[in-house]
Amino acid sequence: MGKREEIIVGLDIGTSKVAAVVGEVTDEDGVDIIGIGSHPSRGLVKGVVVNIENTVASITAAIEQAEQIAGCEISTVYASISGGHVHGANSTGIVAVKPKGGEISRADVDRVLEAAKAIPIPQDRQILHTIPQEFVVDAQDGVRDPIGISGVRLEARVHIITGQVMSAQNIIKCTERCGLTVADIVLAPLASAAACVYDDERELGVALVDIGGGTCDIVIYVDGAVVHTSVLMLGGQLLTNDIAVGLRTPTAEAEAIKQRYGCALSTLVDAEESIEVPGVGGRPSRAVPRKDLCGIIEPRVEEIFALVQRKITETGYADLLGSGVVLTGGAAVLEGMDDLAQEVLGMPVRQGRPVGFGGLTDMVRNPVFSTGSGLVLWGAKHSAHETRRGMRGSSEKSDRTSVLGKAWEWIREVF
């Protein structure tokens, strides 16, 4: 492992869990995972904070666990955001190159991106991300980096992601109450894609489907660029609720049964296998065929993937997904999920796990930690272009007055 240069922390604040992933940027420009913390999330519903105190308690528990494993004090994090309030749209901006016919500069690129962001947005919303897809210099399209190219007219095609100001503000508020500062807020599926989608898949066309506890997030890449983002308001908690009702067992026991015995494809289960199901209200446990459990899970998972298929078809990009689908998130670990997804979606499906890390790879190589790991990569990439934010372990603490990142900036613009 190379000399310690910087500690980056990803904080995945989800509906079912809060996960903190600590990464160390090495001399070789790689990232070693040195700590992981996870705790059940009690304060969010479908990706949105509904209880400040419970969310703060969950964040604190996850951070403390990550600090113990990593052996450092965490002071600044990159936090995730999701929920039905998030929307994505494509936009275009056009500017004249200055001077006319001269080389395109960074200032020209900044101006054309600002022009692309000039879209009508309600007062309670603001831009979370502006992601360039491609640039067009005069009549030449497909330009990835226009700086240094001579031209008269510069056009930028971008994907813009917006979200509710108050949702982001609540995430920052909860994080700050834990004694932390937020370097940036990142859309959860974008972070997941950074951790488990390969570059060649993005170039060929791929859809990332991140199924969490309360939401199902979709990101579509075509020709290496983000062309679509959306959030479906359903996730793994629906399966847990179905199991609790169908097997007449407490919700906590239903979650444990799902994780231990759950299978999305009944053909993979032995007809003779049975499981023990705890009763409710002090009633005794009873033996239930595992097939019955799969009979509850399979129809709901089929429904989820049918909605995903409809959404992908509506975008018009279904025929451009040469790499198929990458399935990740906590619900992706259920046995048979990728097989059933392939049947319903009619395209290749693989399970997405964080890749490209050193350090505690065995701990992090799980779809559950895709967003947290991706936030570390996001932070490592973007911090290379910004002022260091004081995340260097227990010997150095962050200057809390210096960093609220872009998130605070746009919150102040609206209020």
C-alpha cells in the first residue's frame, strides 16, 4: 500500500441502511478500502428523511463502526441522495467561441455548460448534477474534450439532474448533527455506477438498476455518457412486507427470513426444503415450505422488473443497450434475481459488485456497498480538481467553516 495521501469517506444514507465506506487514496492513484460501517436506517422512507433524530443515530452508529475499523477520525463525507423527487433531463447549450475562430478554452466550456443549465426549474428545486454527454464544435459532433480545438461555435449536450432543496438540506442537517461536514451530495445510482460499471459497458450501452430498500434507481449510459436517470418508488422493503403478511410473521423476522432463505426464482428451490417461521403475538414457530416463501417473492420481483422494463422502453434507449443491465443494491443479493431479471427484461443481466479497489476488498465486494464505495471513487476523482478538504485521518481535522461543498451553495441560492 502506498503512502497515505488522503482519506475519502462515502456515506450512503439509504432507506434500509446507512453505510460508511472509508477509502485511502494511494500514491499510485488507486483507492484502498480501510474501513466499513453499517447500521439499520430508521429515519428514511423511500429515500427521503422523515425523522431527523433516528437518521442522526443511524449515521452516528455507522460512522463510529467505520472509524474503529479504519483507525482514523472521520470529519468530512460525500453523501448520497435519492428518492422520487429526483428527476433527470437532457439539455443543450450553445455559445460563440471567444475569440472567433480561436482555440476553445476552459472559459468557453464553462460558458456553454452554464448555457445548457438555463432551463426552467421550480423554486423548490435545484440542479444536483450537470453531466456532459458530448460537445459539438461547429459541425463536428462526438467531441469528448473540446479544449484546444479551434472553432467558431461550441455546443454542449448534457444530462441535468435536479432534486428538492429541502431533501438535500435535511441530509446535510442530519450529517452536521453528527459532527460531520458534507463535501458534496451525489445521486446514489451515479455513485453505484462509478463502483461497479465498467468503461466498456458504458461505451457499448448499459443500464444500471440499483434496487435498494425503498427505491429502484435507473441510470442509462449510451456511448459512454449518461442519457437517462429515473427513480421508481419501490424496493426491497416491499418484499419484506409481503413476506410478513404472507407468512404471518413480525417484520423484523420477515427481513431475516428474506436475507437467509429468499429466492426470486422458485425453480431454483428444492420442493422438499422447509424453513422455520416465527409466529406473531407469542404464537409458536412453524415449519413452512421454502417454495411458499419463493411464491411470495417471485411475483413481486417480476412486477419490479416489469416496471423497470417499461421505464427503459419509454426512454427509447432499449435497443442501444449492447451490454444489457447491471443489477446492484441490497435486493440484488437475493438468489435468482439476475436470472429472473434476464427473463423479464429480455437482455443480458449481471450482478454489479464494487471493483477496482485495494485493501479490504472482501468486505466491500458486495452489492450492498456499491453506493458507498462509489462515493469514495467520486470523492477521490473530484477532490483531485479541488482544494483539499481536510480528510486526512485522526491527526488532522476538517475546517468546518471551509466546506459545505456545492450542496450548500445551491441551497443558499434558493433561500
